[in-house]
Amino acid sequence: MKDRRTIAAILAAALTLTMCGVSAVADGEADSSAAPDSSVSAQADQADSSAAVGGTPEDASSGDTAADSSQAGKAGEDQAAQDTQDSQTEEHPEPEIIPPDAVGTVSFANVSRRLRENNLSVLSLEENINAINAIDYEKMGDDVRKSLNSIADAQWFMTISGNSFAAKSMSSSYESLKDTFDDIRDGKLQEDNEAVIRQLENAQDQVAMAGESLYIALTEMELNGQTLSRSITALDRTIKELDLRYDLGQISALTLEQTKAGRTSALSGQETLTMNIGTYKTQLEQMIGAELTGKIKLQGLPQVTGQQLAAMDLDKDLAAAKEASYTLFAAQRTLDDARDDFKDTAEANMYSTGKYQYVAAQHQWQAAQYTYNAAVQSFETSFRTLYLQVKDYQQVLQAAKTALATEQDNFAAAQKKHDLGNLSDNALADAQDKVSEAQDKVDGAAIDLFSAYNNYRWAVDHGILN
């Protein structure tokens, strides 16, 4: 049983090396969590136990009546056909057409598609999937059977030639091929390869999610850049005012220098932020197969609608997430292996409690069940946390919008005072800055909400928790 995991383990190790660099960047810049799972109790139990409508006119004596009936029948048929078409349209709606990105730009809607079409790591994973799908198990079984016959013939020849040692040395090769043949015949090899394909597809999804997370992080970094630029502009106004007050002897030189030092620090932070944005944009360009310039233009983020939020159903979405989760799928397979190992040990020791091997196997099997249940429990907890996080960001956004409306009212009042000559230009500019700061908080809250909701959808649709 454990031998059948060799291929999957090798691919998993190679995949981990591929994924480490990508996910680290996205996780560092965008804070989020999500969790997918499959049914807990059902899987634990499995581990423990293994019209046509038609009509004819009743009266055809009148030509007019027959014509009217014919027209009515045709109209009914047309209406039925239209109803059928409408029903099919509702069941299978036309896919949303997303326009391609202009040169030098990228939209959030196209990140995943461009990444899957151009990212070298994803394409490599796809080729590995295609290689497994290309296997003809019937022909493979025939090839293995021929090899078994060849080894058997060779063993027989060695035996009659008196070379029994050589014949025995071929036994291990024969047994290994026999196991492979049995696995193909019983469908075990096919099942293992399907599991490997699911693992590779999960890796592709992980890369795509990392690309979207990086996009969101860059959007937030650019918003922070705007806020920092406005702060520097406000410091410039303050320094200009302090220069005049210093000339009038109202402030000390130390106060003026401290303010100027604050501006220098802000400029340094701005340069660092600009450098980081360029670096991460280069990484995004590499992920989607664009030209590496570090200057790709982001087209902003979609807004989370009220309908999307209202459609969130914790129990239903959690069940879907668990079903899609590769993590829980792998945990279930590990539990199945542990169960098979326990049964093999138990049968070998006649289920005798007097044999330490059987007792030890019982404890190992119980430990495996605890480990699986802990994985499911952790998944459910993380998913519920993400659900609540989306709801919390929703109320934070509403509060930020309320604060923005208040600052806009305050600015309107300040504008009137300024028009009457009762407020200075700097004071009016400060009031405008407060409106801009409140707007930034709204924009930041909208980004946080979208990030959490996007992670939630990845959890529900693909079983991936960030």
C-alpha cells in the first residue's frame, strides 16, 4: 500500500519546491485565510467500515376552423420551443465574455486566465497531467503480463539448467511486476494516478490564487502610495507655514528642523514603496507571461456586490469546500492506508490481543483517526473564520462610508467659511485632506472586503484555504 504512494510523494516534493517562492510573496503582502473540507462524519464512518404533448382537432368540418386550429397549434409549438430554449438558457447561461487586456495592462478578471496560459510552472504541471492521462492501462497490463511470462520462462530455464540461485534472484523482480499487474487489474494504479492528477491540479490552482493575491496586494500598495504622496504635500504646506512663523520668531529652529526631518523620512518611505511596487509588478508580469518591465498597469479591483454577500451560506459553502479540498482528500487517503495497514497486521497476528504487534497496530490506527479528525476540524474552523471575516469587512466598509460622508459635510461647511473669508487656505486644504483620507479608508476597506471574499470563493470553489 505504501509503495503505491511513491510516485505521488516524488511529485509532491518537486511541487513543493516550485510553489514555495510564489506563495511567500502573496502571503506576505495580502493577509487572508480560507478553508475547504469534505464531510467529516461520513468520511470517518467510511474509514471505520468500509413528455410529449400533442392533440388533434375534434371538428374539422369548417376550413376556417381548421385554419384557426392550425395557426393556434403552430403558435403553441413556437411558444413551447421558446420556453424550452429559455429553460436551457437559464440552466446553462452563456459564459461571461471578458475582454482582453490592453498592452502593458492587466485586469483582475484576466489574471488567472493569463497565468494558466503562460506561466511556465503551470504549463509544466499541465504536461505532467497530460502524461498521466496518456497512459493506456490495457496496453500497460499487456506489457506487464508479457514481462511476467518472460521472467517465468527465464526462471524455468535457470532451474532446469541447475542454476537455482539465479532463478531465485529473479523472484523479487517477478513479485514486483506481479504487484503492479494486480494493481492495474484491480484499478488501484488508476486510482493512485487520479489522485496524483488531483494533486497537480491543486498545485495549478495554488499558483493562480497566488497571482490573484499578488494583484490585490499591489492594488493596496498603490493606494498606500497615494496616501503617502498626499502626506508629503501636506508636510510641504506645513513647512512653508513654519518657515514664515520662524522668520517672525514664533517657533524655534528645532521645531522647524524636526518637521523637515519628518518630510525627509516620508520621502525615503515613498522611494522604498515605489521600489517594492516595481519589484512585485515584475513578479506579477513573470507569473502571467508579460514583458518584464516592472511597470504593468493594474486596472483596479471589482466591487463585491450585495447579492454576492447575501448568497453566502455557511453550511452549504462549507460542504462544497470540503468536497473540493485536496488537503482533506489526501488526509482521507492517508487514513485509508492506515486502515489497510492495521487490517494487514491484525490478520497476520490473528487479532490476538496477546501479541504486541496487534496491540501496537490498534494504537497506530486510533492515532491515524485522531489525526484525520483533527485535520477536518482545523479546516472547518479556518473556513468559519474566513466566513466571519468577510462579514466583518462588510461592516467596516459601511462604517468607513459613513465617516466619509461626515468629512464631506465638514468640508462643505469649511468651503462656505473660506468663501466668507473666515477660514485660511491651509485650513481648507486640511479639510480637503481629511476627505481624501476618509476616501482612502473606504478604498482600503473595499480592498480588504474583496480580498477576503475572493479567498472565500477560492475555498468554496477549489477547496483552497489561504
